[in-house]
Amino acid sequence: MSKSKIFASFADAVRDIPDGSVIGFGGFAVVGMPINLYGALAEQGARGLTCVSNGTRGGATLPSDGPDMGPLITNGQVKKVICSFTAPTRASQKLVFSEYYEKGLIDAELVPQGTLAERMRAAGAGIPAFYTPAAVGTELAEGRETRRFQGREYLLEYALPLDYAFIRAYQADDAGNLRFRRSQRNFNPLMAMAARITIVEVEEPILPRGAIDPDDVHLPGIYVHRLIKIPPAPEGWWPQRPAEVARQEAARSPR
Amino acid sequence: MSDAKGLTRQQMCDRLAMEFEDGWIVNLGIGIPTLCSNFDFGDKEIIFHAENGVIGYGPLTGPGKEDLHLVNAGGQHVTLRPGAAIVHHADSFGLIRSGRIDVTVLGAYEVAANGDFANWKMAGQKGGGIGGAMDLAACARHVFIAMEQTTRNGSPRLVERCAIPVTARGVVNLVITNCGLFEITREGMALKEIAPGVTVDEIKATTGCALRVPREIPPVRLRA
């Protein structure tokens, strides 16, 4: 039997991540976001990272001191972010990343969300590039290759391969087969398929192989290399209900 | 313009929602457009799609009842309607790009008379927030915009040509503001319906492009 994919701790699972890695972080809002792996990487300290993620902040279901990309940025670990939002979606929000980006301390590549997903799908599917109608005629297309098909203009986009994918799943078996729950799937399987090494934080106890019917597997274990069961709070990070987060923030803030 | 006249944001979205046809797949952007899902569609079956792969979501959940695994495009916790399905992001945008979205309703900073619109980057801003707007705007069968008539300092949002970077070109069909309903036609911007208490002169004064106004201008329909 081959080496076990199950790791005892988040620290063990990220110990060998080298400086300069390209890492995809799954999740949309906080759903499916690898909160615990973010925390472990901030402690591990790898630098010069290129981070790929839809956005850099989990939103209202993660306390403001909860680990997202923010600590990696304030630690000086991040060189570049590839994402669909460099600015917050609401004027009232503050993003650590936006501040660093606007001051020129971090590079960013802003990509339409569907293009971001498809670039990783392409990397995981052996497709080097593709044409998309998104962003045609905009500032993003300036100076770039376009081509007409059947009378319509399309923009050339390149595959986005990753060194590592950090993702979160609902269930896993010890072969690494994964299931996601509700909107948790989002970018997670795409990042895993685009990556050389996929590290997964798993919500439910890890199942013996065979416990997930092959027809019900959302992401086959051949794309998955490391599994860590998330411990209960407070040792492990879990999303919380917005009202609970607001209560905790209010209790912490000085009066 | 005083609060006593014009449309509320819910009334704006109700008016756009009246245009949705039975069986349409509808994608609502973040902000004002999310209110379209509060409209009573009666016998019409409307399928709401969220860019994060949720097909067939329902109303927002009440406090304390949130399913922490389930959000819409704005990160709000929603419910699922019977018959819902969930896909990953590449499939979600695959169905957007392949033209399966009948209408997307988006917010905007500016809409131009030629159907261009801008909603991802303000003047002078470095970077911005695109999200799924460029994919949706380029590929949905109809693009509706819900926005205020003017900026906070009173500048028109309906303009001849967008001054800030556009999201997509020549795609907008219909615009609702607090002052009225506007259609983008081959001949440019046309006023279709006017909000209660608002005059045509007020609309002309707050519109930054040529506006075709019919002799008889009906009020904005508030109920189907």
C-alpha cells in the first residue's frame, strides 16, 4: 500500500512549501475557503508567493482576526495575487490586500471570474490557452491577442497551472476522493486539477476507502495528495453565522 | 431629488423583474439587483443562478437559520428551491458563456447611450472589482442595469460615452433608475416610463446624453 495521504497537522502538511510557490486558495466568500491552511502557511513563513484566489477576504462569516490571505500579506509573504477583485465589493469594507496593492507593495493580476476558473480548468485539462468573449473591448484586452470566430471577437487567455492547491472539502476517504457540500465546490476541484500537489482540509472524519460510492465522488483522489481533518473549534477554524461573528466582534471592541 | 418622489430600490427592482419571462434563467449582481428576487412572480417559473454554481436558489435565510455551506454571489446565505442543482465554477461560467443566462441584472457607475456600461473600476482607481460581471455582460441574452439616476454629487450616470473603463460594450438593453425606466435602442437612449413625482425636465437635467421622450410618457408600472 502506498504512503498515507493523511497528515496529522496543518503544520506538517505545509512544512515543505518553498519560497516562490504558486498557490491556489479555493473558496467563494468563506464557503470552501481553506481557513486553517491559510493560518498554517502564515506560521510556516514561505515568501515570494503568487496567490491565486477569487478574492482575498472571507467576508462576514469569518471574524476580522480570522485567517484569510490578510496575514500572509502583512507578513510580507506575498509577491503577487491573481484574483477577480482587488477592491472590496462594498465601499464600507477594508481589504488589507487593497492597501498593499494601491501602495505598490504587491503586484496583482485582475482577471474576470469566469476566465480565472477556466484558466485553471484548462491547466488541469492539458489545454494551453483558449479564447473567451469576456473582457473583449475593455481595458483588460488592450494590446492582447484577439480573434474573430463566426463574426464575434474573442480574447486569448492562457492556462494557469499551480504548484499547490489549498482547498477545503466536506468529506474525504483515505484515497483522497472528495465530496463538497452546497456552494462549497466553487473553485476547489478546479484548483486541485490545476495543481501539482493538492492539500485538503476536511470537515467530516476521514472515511475508509470504499465508503464513498464512486458515482458520488466530486473530485477523484488521484488529484489529492494530503488530507487533514479539521479539529473542533477553537483549535480548528470554522465559518460562523454572521450574527455570531457580529456578537463576538462587538464584545471585543473597546467601548 | 427629495425622498418623497422617485422609486425605492425595491420598486426599481420590481419593475425590472416584471420583464422576466416564464422559464428564464436569471443572474442577479451584487447590491441593488439582489432585490429582484423579492418580487412575486406568481405563476412564472424563474430560475435564479448564482456565479458560484448555485442553480435554483430561493429567498435569503433568516438570522440563525443560515446553512454555512450555501451563499449567493454576494456571499449572502440563501435557501435552495426544489429542483436546485450545484456545479463548480468552471461549469457555472460555462453555462454563462454558452448563452444560457436569459438576463443578468447588474449595478453600474455609468451607462452610455450606445449600450456600453461601466461597473468595475472608478475614475483614478488602481485595480477594481470585476467578479463575474465581464463574463455575464458579454454573454447573457439580456443585460439590465439597476442604478441611481445620479452620483452622490449629482453627476449623471446616464451618459453619451462612458468616461471610466467599461465592463462590456454595446450590451445594455434596459436601465431602471430612481427616476424612470430607460431603453437602449439603435437610435440611443429612450425614456419609457417615468417615476411618480418626477418630471421630464428633471430627468433631462440629470441625464448626460440625448434622450428620446415620447409625447405621452406612462408612469413606471409598480405592480404587474
